[in-house]
Amino acid sequence: MSITVYSKPACNQCDATKRAFDRVGLEISVIDMTQDLEAFEKVKAAGAQAAPFVEVSFEDGSTKSWAGFQPEEILALV
């Protein structure tokens, strides 16, 4: 499983999401959308209107994504 968190600076929901992943022991990659225009465009194209945007890729090729701080989604991955 590969997890990418598209984040932005000074974002409480982004920080809470990163802490929640850390608490459950899941490794994440963090991309700052304010520094990566391609990442910002990808998140926008996905229809997300809140940060962070989390994208999970599973071994079977399926994906799951959500926007905002969603602790129940994080727990469901454990």
C-alpha cells in the first residue's frame, strides 16, 4: 500500500492527518501543494475542495482517496 498526503503549510487538518497516520504506524509520502503545481492540478482535477487530499494505492491496483481530516478512513486502512 502506498499513501500520499497532498498538504499545504499552516493547515490544521493536514497536520492532524499526518499525526494520525503516524499514530497508527502507516508510512506516508507528503507533497506540499503550494510548492508543486502538478500536484495541485491533480488534486483540483479530482474534485477535492479541502486539504489535505489523501490518495491510497493498494497492491491490487485499486485506489481510494478523500479530502479533509478523516480519522475513520485512516483507521480503516490498518
